[in-house]
Amino acid sequence: MGKLIQLSASNHFGDCPKCKKNDGHLNVGRDHWYYCKRHQVKWFVGSNIFPDWLDETFDTWRQNEALLECFMEIEPLQKHKFTVDENEFFNSRRKTQLQMLLLTDEHLK
Ligand SMILES: [Zn+2]
């Protein structure tokens, strides 16, 4: 899947575990669902977080509900769960910091 790291505000609400993206949210009443059209998955993010549901109609919610019905509910990939690449990055940094600490210790002896 390449090395694309999506750092947008939207992935605060999680991403599709397969493509690490999302297609935004759909409202069913005051409930917000994030979804990925490509992989036909959805995940619930909360109620009354985005104000746009107030401008929508019952018809829109019925359409959204019908669309979401075909999608599988899954656990999204959350922002705070690091990818393998990110872990490697942080681990290498940590090692460097440790090495620097050790060097400083040696120096003080
Ligand atoms: Zn996807």
C-alpha cells in the first residue's frame, strides 16, 4: 500500500484498515458513520459531533441508512495506532537518544 501517511483532521475518527483512508461521514439522524466505499466498511464515530445533520432531511437519512446497510461494520484504524513505518521511526529515534545518553555518561566518568 505504499508509504502514504494521511495526516488530516479527518482521520482523528479512524480510517479504513485496508486502505487507511475514509470517504468522510454519513448521517443517520444525529448518528455519524465514517465509511470506505471501496472496501464497503463503516464505523460509528458518535452522535451530534458534526452539525451538518441538522441541515439534512429524513429522506437523506433514509438514503444514508440504506447505503450503510450494505457495508460491514468494522473497527477502524485509529490515528494513535502507529504503523510499522512509524514504529521503526520512533524506535530508531529512541535508540539514538539512548546512545547519546550513554555517550554523555561515558564522558562524565
Ligand atoms: Zn478502504
